[in-house]
Amino acid sequence: MKIEEIKIKDLHTDEFIKQQVEEISSVVGEGLAINALSGGVDSSVVTMIGYKALGDRLKTCFIDSGLMREGEPDHIASLFGDLGVNVEIIDAQNQFFEALKGKVDPEEKREAITQTFYAVVFAQLAKQSGAGYVFQGTNYTDIEETVAGIKRQHNIIEQLGINPEEQYGYKIIEPLIQLRKPAIRALAKTLGLPEELYNRPPFPGPGLAARVIGEVTQERVEIARKATKIVEDELCNLGAFQYLAILHEDRVTGIRDGKRDYGMQIEVRCWDSEDAITGSPTKLSYDVLNRLGERITTEVLGVVSVTYNITKKPPSTIETI
Ligand code: XMP
């Protein structure tokens, strides 16, 4: 089935939410559903629409893959708790790191994450709870890039010819599949989500694994996590579309305390973009760049080099795997 985009100019948010609530209620009936909340605007909007439709028959889970930003699982669970939505944090760190062990190829890493999400974690959750449906916030851009063969987004299943019911034992419902990010942000506002949720920069489903070049181990993710925190602290008020820190695989010679230090490299990216389809590097001031270099090399042990990416998308992509 061809999916048609609903452009933001044609979107009536109240009407769209009402339609989705009705559709979900009629599809799920008296059954149960699981919702995968990551705290990004897409899954946050899906959570609220699903909650409106099903109330307590929706089990909202935050999958702690070990690949999220610092403090993310508890923070998101508490934000949604304030909105009346109970969020269960599922600790799946071991499963994800086990699946990623020894993998260096970007698409293999993405595939490992996809399989762990759908075939292991959700399949188990659906089985345990008896839920027949999993909701997720796949959007129009995810589909476009996956189908075009640019990057396999972690949440694309049916467009790649996989039948989730046969393979994993549940159906997938994707209420936002016709919308791009700005339209989803408009829905978030209408749904009364806190601004912190709809105005935060996009964060990829594969989490920090999309920002670790080479093998994704717990230790290497921790380096990317610390650098990400600094980049977010420093760049959050500049109005950029997205900003991130990438851990490189190659080490370089540096100096620390007057001695040779063969250390790690962090690359900072900061994007101006409307819809993540194309993007340009934000023109950061030298003062900002300087502070990033200082803070990352002093606060993240083992990093001796910090660079800023000056490439547009395309040919770059926003994330690195
Ligand atoms: P790229 O790296 O493809 O990213 O230029 C485009 C936008 O999508 C986000 N991104 C993802 N989002 N699942 C998601 O839900 C994914 O697998 C994924 N990969 C990238 C990225 O952060 C950017 O906003």
C-alpha cells in the first residue's frame, strides 16, 4: 500500500487526533496493546493518542537498551507519570549489548538493534502481557529513507516486507506514518505535552549506537553519553535542529600531563534543518567551539581530540551509522 504524506498545511490536529483515537479503538477493540515510548516527540505523541484511545489497556514501556542519554529512562517515566500515564522501564541492556558484540558494520549494527527490539524484547513483552498490538511512532521520513535504501531506520518493518504478526506474534500500529516532524510537533502541542518533549532535538531509535563508530560496547557508549551531555548543555539554546557527539574508532596521538596520550576522538555535529532530509552545519561561534573542545577533553577521560563537522546533508547524514 502506498503511504501518502499529510502536509502540515493540510493537517487539522484536533481532527487527526480524533480520527486516530477512533481508529485505534476500533482496531484494538477490547484487546491490549503495548506502546514503545522513547521520549522522542514521535513516540510521546503516539503514547498520548494511544492512551486517549485505550486508557489502561495500553501498557507503555520504556525499553532501557543501555543506549539512551544520561538519566533518560527515569526522566521520561517521571514526565509521563505527571501526565497520568504509567510507564514501565524494561531493563534490556544485556540483550542489546550481547547482540551488538563484535559488530562494526553500520547496517549490521542497525539490524542487531531492530532484531533485539522486535524479535526479543517486544515479542517477550507481548507474550507475557497477552497484547496483540505494538504502537510505534514511525514517521514519513523514516519510511522514505529506508525505502530509498539510504539508511535502514530501526523501526521500519512492514515496508521491508516483514509480517510482524507471523514473525514476532503481534501487529504493529503506526499512527504517525503519514506525517513529518513539524506536523508531529504540532500534534504534541495540541495534545498538551510539555514543551520540553516536543521541542527537544530528535534522538534516533538506535540511540547512542548511531553515534559510536566501530564496536558498540558499554564502555564506548559511556564516552559518547558523556560527550553528548556536554554538547547538549552547550548547544541547547542556539535554535539548531539537532546536535550530537560522535565517538570515532581511530585513536590519535595527544599529550596529557606532558606525556604522550594515544586517545579517542569526538566529532561534534550541529545541524540546521527543517525536516532532517537535508541539513547544513550551524555556524557556531569560535567561542562556542572552543568551549566544546575544552570541556570534552577535560571532562571525558581519554578524549584528546574534538572536531566539528562542516559537511552538509547530503552527502553526510545527520547521524553517523
Ligand atoms: P540521518 O542520520 O538518516 O537521520 O540523516 C535523519 C533523522 O532521523 C533520525 N534517525 C532515526 N530515527 N530511527 C529513528 O527513529 C532510526 O533508526 C534513526 N536513524 C536516524 C536522526 O536522528 C535524524 O533526526
